[in-house]
Amino acid sequence: MKFLCVECDRQMLFEERQLPGDGTLAAAFRCPQCGRAVGLLTNPMETQLVASLGVKIGGTTIDPQPLETVRGMVATGREDAFEDGNEDGTWETGKGKGPVPAWSREAQERLTRVPSFVRGMVKKIYADYARDRGIAEITPAVMDSARSELGLEGM
Amino acid sequence: MPLNIRTYHELTEPDRSGLAGQIAAQRRRVAARLAGVGRVVAVMSGKGGVGKSFVTAGLARALARGGGATGVLDADFNGPTIPALLHLPVARCTLHDDAIEPAVSPEGIRCFSMALLLQDGRPLGFRGPESESHVWRETLEAATLREFLADVAWGALDRLLVDLPPGIQRFQELADLLPAPPAVLTVTIPTAESRDAVRRAMQFARERGADLLGVVENMVDGPFAGDAGEALAGEFRVPLLARIPWHPSPDVWDGVARRMQRASWE
């Protein structure tokens, strides 16, 4: 999938991705010559088809997690299928250059609503995202930014 | 006056989205993970109910008894049975930084299966819009196969057996994902109906460049009459590796393993 600015005859460049949370996706592409932007809007089925390929429109900046597509997409997985929750109640610290981020109470509350089949992986992705950007505390706003920037539909 | 629009392949500038690059990275990840695997063997049949999983499990045990490092990837995501056939202990999957540890059978067979992940008695269900799920479900199952290959710590194996569901679709996905087509072990039952269905699958695999190791005829000396195993072996000029009775002893499986290894070397 590529976008061409016909007037300038230049390939348009990916600029921004948004996930409204209703299964749809919006991505903006801009012409590097005239600056005109177009939006790619996909319906839930189209969004799912792209996600099924294990790719993200606009790319991603963090490494894929093991079984990322399976864990993100399987709806009938066992709650205790994976040994990646921290049983001592601490939160996943992730990898990255920055300090270990703290989790706000609201962010922790929001994570408890994520199915445990995928929760450990989601925690790690948010922690990786925060550490890579030097974010000291993960809040719901940080989680929203990460979702859009990383293309985490359904997480 | 029509607009002058360049074609997809004429646009060669990077677009910062890199979908093709992401797909290529997925393939590299599969190749890197399987670098320590001597041979990938797809256990396939064009026919359901011929005992592919039963043969896979019996063969895996025999290979392990013979000292070979053996893995089994259960690629039947909608009817996974390999963990039960290998008597795998129920345990949570352990994650490392970039891989999941496979389950290990009492004989040391490394295994991964959708059965390790699903709730008891629940079918494999995916999130997403229910409408038009036929459009994306196959793609999602192909992605599942890719992740089972690339994200499980298979380690150094002499053989990785891939237990395929009936039909040819999963074989095609497997062949697309691997750096080279897998070797194929074909399973049939004696009947003419099975022979005709399995013939199509073998032909398909050969056309995709797969090395046909041989045919295993299962459920012999029971209610099914016919000579499908011998007929297919003759037609494709491959060995009939075994005719498996209804209650095979370990010796029978050891014989299959020996003959399959011989076929692999020839």
C-alpha cells in the first residue's frame, strides 16, 4: 500500500496513526513536496486484516514480543497460559535506556481490565515504550500515546 | 483525459511505513529461530481422520527413543491433540526475552500447541469483527503458524515434525514461511477414497518442491479395505514406510523412524 501525490508525482510519506478504539484505524500520509495530507481510514474488517498479517501501518519502534499476534488476538486463551505475570505484585519493568518507570494507580487499574492472557505482554510493551522515551511514570495518557504510536489495536 | 499515475512498483522511495520490510523481518526471524533444526518434516494428508497426529506422536517418540533431538509443532490450531498424545504435563508457558519455552514430554520431545493456550473445551476464537471473519481468519492462522515457528525456543533439533491439519492450506503456509520447502511424510488409510485425496496433497507438495519422504498407511487390518499406501508409494516412487496396525507396538514405530531416516539420507 503506497500513496502517490498525483499532482506532484511524489510518493507520500507516513506521518501519523490514530486508533480511535472502535476497531477502525486512521493513518495520515503527507506529500513531501506540496505538504498536502491524505487520511487512510480502514473499517474494522480491514484493520483486522492488516493486524492479522502481524504488521503495523506506519511501522513500530519496539521489537515484536513473543507470540505477539496470538496473544493479542486469541479471545479464548487460558487465563494462566503464560508465566509472565509478576506474582509478587510488582509491575513489569521492561527494557530500554531510561529509568524503570512507575505505574500510576489509574494505569494499574486500567491494566487490570486487560485479559490476563495478554496482560503480561501488554505491561512489558508499555514499560519498554516508557523506558525508551525516559518517561518516569506510566499513566493512562502515556498508554494512549503508546497505543497510537506503536499501533497496539485492542491493547 | 486520464491522470498519469505511476504504478506501485515504480514508487521506490521509502515511505516510513515499511510493510514489505516488516514482512521480510518476519521471515528472517523464522529462519533464525530454525537455524538449529536439522530438518523440518511436515506430516500431512489430503484427508481428515487418517491419524496424522497419532502417527506424528508415535514417530516422535520413536525418534526420541533413538536418541534424536525431536520437536513437534502442532499446526492443527482448531483441533490440537498432540499434547494429549505425548502426555505433556499441564503447565504455564515460560517466557524469556524473545521466545517461549516449548513444553517437554517425558521422553524429551519439545512441543508447542494451541492446546497449551486455550481454555478447556473452548474453540479457537479470535478478537475482531465477527462479520466477514472469513476474510481475515485464515491470515490470522497463518500468522499463528509463523509465531509458533519463530517465537518458540526450539533450540537444536535433529527433526521438527509439523503436524498439519487436513487439506493443503497449512502446508502452503508452512512452505511460504520456511527458507526451503519442508520434507513431507504422508499419512493415508487403505481406502480408495483416502488414496484419491492424499494423491492430490502429495502432488501439491511435490509441485511446491517438497521432498516426499514416503507414505505411512495407518489403520491397517481393520474395517478399511484397500491398498492406498502401496498405490501411492508406487505412483510417486517413494517408499511405503510402514503399514500401521490398529494397536501398534513401540517396535512398529521404531521401524517407521528407521525407514524415514534412511529415506531422508537417500
